[in-house]
Amino acid sequence: MAVQHLDAGFVDYEAGAAGATTSFTFPLPAGTLPGDTFIVSLVTKDAHAIASAPSDATVIFTTTNTSPDMTLWVWQTPAEPPATAVFATSAPEEGSLSWMRFRGVDVAAPLAGGPVPASAGTWELDNHVAPTLMTTADAAMVVGGLGLPSGSRALTVESPWTIVADPQVRKGALAVKGVQDVAGSTGAARWTVGGNTGIRSLPWQAALRPAPGGSDPDPVSQAALIYSWVGAPAPDGFAVSCKTELAASVRVVAGTDADLTADVAYSALAAPDGDGWSRCVVTGLDASTPYYYALEMTDADGLSRLSAVAGPVATLPAVGAPASFGFGFGSCLESGSTETRAFTRMLARGPLLAFHLGDFHYADNTSISQASHRVDMEAQIAANSGLRALLANVPVIPVKSDHDVGGGNGVLPGAWTAPNLAAFKQVAPLLSSPVADANYGTLVVGRVKFIVTDHRYLRTATSMMGAAQKAWFKSELVTDEPVKIWVMDSPWVNHDAPLDTTDANDKWSDYPDEHEELGAYIAASAVGQVIGIHGDMHALASDDGSNNDWGGFPTFNAAPFDKRASIKGGPWSEGTYPSSGTAQSYQYGWVDVTDDGTDITVAYTGYDSSNAARVPLSVVVDTTQVQPESPWFVWGGSVLSPLALGGVWDGAGLVPARFGGVV
């Protein structure tokens, strides 16, 4: 039986806040069968003691000196392959776990030679050649790798070797040479390392023995899913952007059960671009219904495979129908962060959707290359397993802020803007936008309308939004929905003195004329209750509208996913958390929308680094009193009050306000 190489991958654990780990973990690829063979490499910055590994995993090599430290395993999956494989160290480590999977390997004696490392298993300067190996079986699969302390070095290996896993923190690169028909010498394996001098490495090679007798396994598609991102939700479907390898076509398969056998629907086929990205839109689904999904990938040989099943992703409720739901939001993630707390906790609450309100990374990239901006996003997704899980399982609607839009902190659009937007569209499943040169749009969930605006791509020295977007925004405020949630990147309530907007200043306070104009329009003309949500300020905060001199509506802030705390804008009626200091923080916002057919309650809670509730605020709207394009009434606590007078119930009495009831 011939040995087949199936796929490979890696997981990086970056240094920094909570970046080190004791649990180096990777998900098993879809289609893993009992007896599939994995070669696994763990490279860490410092010496590691292995605390545990899958029970059938056998250490086949470990370095004899440390810092960095490398261990190799061969692991053959049991009768019931687990969903994930965990290789645990006794103390937190920074490093990379890489793997490659094979089928048709002898279960009783998987190795037909090696592993043979260079330099007797010690790290040496500038020795990037794995010595020759003598295989002991015909038709052995020759494999190898290179341990390297630096994740930033570019690697190549001589033909016919192919690199299949190339981690970015502490390299445990893996490569496949192929099947050697006759037992004997493999020859040396020569690697090239960028900046080839002054770097220690440890190259090695080994051989996998083919299983005896039997027929060759059926051909297996080599296509693989790298990342998926769900977005653009609707009552009848959703979109998935995905990055694949070796796929000639991709489509979404959705169903109401995890086996994808009930109420199955398919998207149209999509052809990945030259970087592996494609976007699939599945439609024809039932409203308010959870759907699981997978990506069906077909390679150039016509062989297909399914990715691991993700979800369930719930379709939106019918437009105009009362619906209760929850959603998460936040912003600001350190470049390369492996901190997952905010994402995993948000996902655990079961959001219908989520909003990433900017600073997806902190690259401040001035490149005019679309590829450069794409790589910034891909590197962030690759680094953070919590972010990957959220993107793959919940519709996430993103906007840009000052550090991820290109050009540097707060500068106006420049030569980098078009390639940055092109990369954004390539990677993220954005909402449909009225224009091609920006990212703004709407979605309606039941009787709640989300208006997502773009304050980055169209910004000038005199306008945050530009004339066309501003006119569109005003038109969206006068439609019939009784609640409108304005989604933006940075705080609306900001009493700072305006600064020169030609010099990297990007706060609403720096645009006083437009700030006043929009606030006056909202106060005079908006239909229903307006609520603003945003990030950018590295704190949790909420305001009932009493500090909002530009429209009087409530606002909620949530950040950072992983950055140091800081305060800007405000003041905030419910305060901020933290109230001071610069501690590294891992926070997010959560909103529960409860619609009983009469009242719609919008309840915000910020969750801090320990997942404790902070700065809660609820807004109650009596929808029976909302009249399109006319004064309306809201229920504030127990008092019915006209818009002209307003009302905020603070638990003791009525406080003047312009919109809504806040309790």
C-alpha cells in the first residue's frame, strides 16, 4: 500500500500578554480516519518538559540542548479520532506546533528510517543540511523538517522537497520529499535560510514505512481549508469568505444538523483567486434558523473533500417581525496577539452576530501593495485561535479604524487606501455597500436596524463621512424601524477641543461642524430610538445620552480585545472600566435585545478581563408610540413622555433627555 501525504498545518503561540501556553493544540482536519499518521513538531523558545501528549503519540526525537527546544512525535490516530490533539508542557512556553498527516503507513512499525538530525541533535550555527538517511523499506515516504529559533526567517528547501508547514513564531518547519521506490540512501536535504549566517538550526529527515499488503487507498483531494469568515447575514442566508489551498472550486454546504443531511442547501461554486480567497453566498434558507456549514473543496483532479463542520450560524429573523437576540462587539487587537479571552467568552454567549469595530491589527501599513495589506489581516487571523473561531462560527461585521486602515495613526487617506480596501474586500465578507470606494451599509434584525458607517476610507480634512455617505446616512435614519443602532469605530461623545484635521487627528471633536450637523439632524428628524456603539477607546463605557450634546442619544463603548487600557472622549453617565491606568486588558461588549412586540429593550453590559460585568445600561422603547417621520413617545421607566420633553428614568424620577427611556 502506498503512503499518501494528505495535509499539514501549524499553530503559533506568540510571546506577550497571555501568549505563552501549556497546551499546544491543533484541530484534526476533516476526514481524519483511524490509523492516519501524524508527524508532529514542537519548537519552543526555552527548554520544555512534556507534561502530556495523545496516548498513542511516540517521541521519536528531542534536542540534546535547549533554548530553543524541539520535540518530534509520530502519532497514529485511534479508532475514534479526537477533534483536537493537545501536546502539553509543564510550564507556559512561547513556540509553534506543526504537523503533517499521512495515510497508508504501517501501524506496527511506522518508521522505515530516522529521524536523522544534523549535529547529533544539537543546534549549530549555519548548518542547514539534514544528513542522508538509509531507508529500510521499499516505497517509503521520505519526510523532514528544520527547527529554527526565529520565526521571521524565510525558508526554502531544494527540489524535490516541498515545505508543507512553515510556522511564524519558533519554526518547526516540515517538508515532504515523496516516495522512494527502493530502500537505500535518500541523499542529504539542503535548506536555505534567509539571512543565511548567524542563525542556529536543526535539520532532520525520516522515512515512513508503507502498510503491508492490501490495495492502495482511494485518491484523496489535496485541497485544504485555511480560514473561513462568516458575514453578511440575512433572513435567507449568509456569506462565507474562505482561504483554501489547492482548491479549483469551493462551495458552501449548509444544513440544519451537524451531519449536513437535513434541509441541505448549497451556494454557487466559487473559484479561489491567486491567493486562495473566495466568497460564497448561500441563500434559500429559512429565517431564524440555525445552520451548520462546511466548505466543499474540489481540486484540479476533480477530487472533493469537506472541511470540518462549523456553526451553527443562525439566519436573521424576518424583517419587521419582533425578535429577541444578543450580539457582541469590540475593537483593538494587538498585532500578532494570541490572547483569546474576549473572543472565546463572546462566542460562548451565543451571539446572533458580532461587530469588530476596527484596529483588527496595528500594522499602520503605508504600502501600496494589496498583498501587503492582505498579509496583515491573514497574520492576525493565523495568530489568534479565538478570533478564528469567532469568524468561522458567527457573522462578524467589520469596520476599519485608525491603525488598520493604512497610513499610520489617524492620517487622512493616501496612496495606501485603495490597496487596503481591496485587501479588506478580498478577505472579509462585507455588507453590501452603496459605493465601491468605502465600506458602509445596513442590516435589519427583526425591528432593529443597524446602520454601519465608514469614517476612514472617505475622510477628508473637513468631513469624517464625505457628502455622499452623509446623505445616505440621513436617509437611513428616517425609515420605519423603531430602534436604530449606529455602528461606528470611535466615540461620538467627545468634548475635547478640535485639533487640526490635516495632521493625524481623527476624533469627532476634530470635526465640530459635522458633529453638530449630524447631532441636530438626529435630534430633529431620526425616526425611533438611536443608539451608538463604538470602540477605539480602550475601556468599557456607557452613557444614557445626558452627556451627548450632539443628538442626546445613548452610546456604548467596548474595547480593547487585547491592548493597554486608556480613556478618551466622554464623560460617560455610567463611567468607564477601568476608570484609570494602563493595564493590559481583554474586554468586549454584549447587548441583549428583547422585543416583546410592544417594548424593545436594548441592554448593554461590558465584560472585563475577568469576565465580570461592568457599566450596564438599558434603553427601553415603547414601539407603539413611534410614528415615522413625526414626534414620538417613549416609555421611560414608568413615565410616558413626548419626544419634545424627553425622559430618562433614573430610578427616582424623570431626568430631561431627548431620546428614549433609559433605566
